[in-house]
Amino acid sequence: MATGQMTVTGIGAVTGYGWGTSRLWDGLRSGKSAATLVPGYGRDHDETVWLARVPPGGDAADGASRSARAMRAAAREAITDARARGWTPGRRVGLLHAVVLPEAEEWRQFYLGDGGRRRVRDYLALMPSTPVSMLMQEYDFHGPAMNVSAMCASGNAGLLTAKMWLDADVVDDVVFLATDLSLTPENVDHFVRLGVGVVDTEPLDACRPFQEGSRGFAVGEAAVGFVLTRRATDSYLTVLGGAMTHDAHHLTSVDPALTHVVDCVHEALRHAGVHADQIRYVNAHGPGTQQCDTAEIAVLEDVFAGQPAIYSVKPLAGHCQGAAAAVEVAATALGYHHGVIPAPPTVAPGHRRLLDGATPITGGITLKTSLGMGGHNSAVVLAPPDHH
């Protein structure tokens, strides 16, 4: 049984839809992909491809890179939002930052453009500790501050780490951020060569989670911020609990036995103190690849007897890599707030429990699964803010 309930009381977001949580919600609610045609990609950097890339913006004072500016903007929006909802920072505010490929563009420039030499101050901006430290200084926070990384499951990993901090009374509140603005031409090319990234057509045509004809995912970027607390506020979401396991099987493939994926879901339910028949929705990892679709449908059928409705927002926001799970948790939180699940429209025959487009929601518990490349399995159990 979980030690206590953690709520999301502030949200900030920078995504392919633009800067701000309202842009994310309006984009998801529209049922249209965030991806646009972007030139300068491909193996020879001469192709125009579909990417859900974060557009220019932000405050130059927050850093030279798109990544630093997006991370600070998402954090600032989440903190401002939380304060407007009644949150007052406690004495011990911790900071968790989920990253997988931090400052990819700046490291590329450091080696290819700067010849490996920079002013010391500019070099320090490349370190993953720097944006964390700068944010702690901005808000005069003095709790623990660290980065977490679990590939595409990093968002779930950060939420679970934050809950452990709160359960252990290490902090009073946590600001949790997930940032991944790593779409350099080389990174995109390698996802395409792996056979999972699809950039040659509009995402809703190619990325069809749990539907016939799906080819993979559109590659995306995002920075997302949450303020997490146990104290009474006007919250978006309650995080009841969750779990992580590891396949220890292959660098890119899910173990076909699914033993540890299923164990992860059972353990998440146990930790959250809920039964399988209480899960109403599955907000899936859903990248549109055959092996992930197969794994998550098996969980839906074997653990939940095919009862919950299932959806994935990756056809809309793109696969935002290290920030993917955080974007998808934000979609659930905003869905509870607005009374609508922002599921994408279906474009082909699919699973009988797959939601087709925006769907009214009046409550119910959601399971959020994320499967990170290399064998990272994760699941968090999410409920409306009034859940007891």
C-alpha cells in the first residue's frame, strides 16, 4: 500500500505545438499532429522531414540553447500555475530533472563548430547539473536536486522518485521537469535507421498505435514541468503509486515473454492500492511499433481482461523521447481537468478498446505505461484530484 497520495498542482509545457500548456492542450484537443515539415535532416542533411520539433521561443536570458530556455520556461509556468492554485513552497523543495540526451545541439556545436574549446562559463552550460543549479538559485530552493534517466520511461521514473522523496519525508514538495530537445539531424537519422522513427509522411498516417498499418513513431521534442505535493491545493491529478522493472534482455527489443512488463503492472497496482478492475483507462506508451503494441495489448488482455479503454497521444505530440512519459502524464492531468481525453482519431481498423478521438471523461483511474529502450518498464497509477 502506498504511504500517501501525491498530487500534481502545477503544469508547464513546451512542445511541438508551441510554448505553454494551453498550446499543448489546444493542440491535443484539435486531433492534429504537432509535426511540421522541417528542412536540413536525413543522412546527408538535405531532406525535409516531418518532426514535432519545439519552435523558436523562450527567454534568451535563460540560456543560449533551446533546451535550457524550454526547461526554464516549463518550470516557471508550472511554479506560477501551482501558486495560483494555492501552493506555497515548503521549506524543503526538491528538484528532479529527467534527461536522456542533454544539450545535444550544444554538444554538437562544441565539437563540430567550436573545435572542442569554449569559454569556461559556456562550457559549464553543457553540464546537466547547470540548468538544475540555475533553477534552484532562481527560486531559492534548498532541497535535494538531481537528474534521473531511464530512456523513454524517464517521466514515470521521475514521478516515482518524487513520490519516494515525499514518502521518506526528504522533501515537502518537488518540482519535477523532463526535457528532451535533441532532434539533431544525426539523432533523427539513427532512429530512422533503427526502423522505428518515421519522418517521410504525416504522423497520423504512419503512427497508428494499436491499429493496422502502423510503421513507427514521429520523433518529437518537449520540456514539461510539474509541481508535486501532498498538501491541500487545487490539483489536477493524484499519483497513487507505480513501479519499474527491467527486462535485462536486449538493447532495443522488448522481451517477448513479457514477464517483467506484466510484473511491473501488477506491482504498480499493488503499490497504488488498487485492483485491476478499478482501472478505467490505459494511457499507453503506444509508439506505434509492432513489438510495443503487442506488449501493451497483451497487458490489457491478460491483466485487465480487456476492460479498460486504451489510447496513446504519440500520433499527436510525437515521441518526445526522455520527455515522452511526462507529456503523456500532462495529457491525462489536463484531460481530467477539462473533462476530455485527448485521444487521436483512428485512421485504420484497430483494437476494440481503442478510443477514437476526443472522448468525454467523468473520472476513473488511469494506468500510464512507458517502455524505455533497453528494457526499462514503468507504470504509474493516476486518478482525478478528488480520489480518496
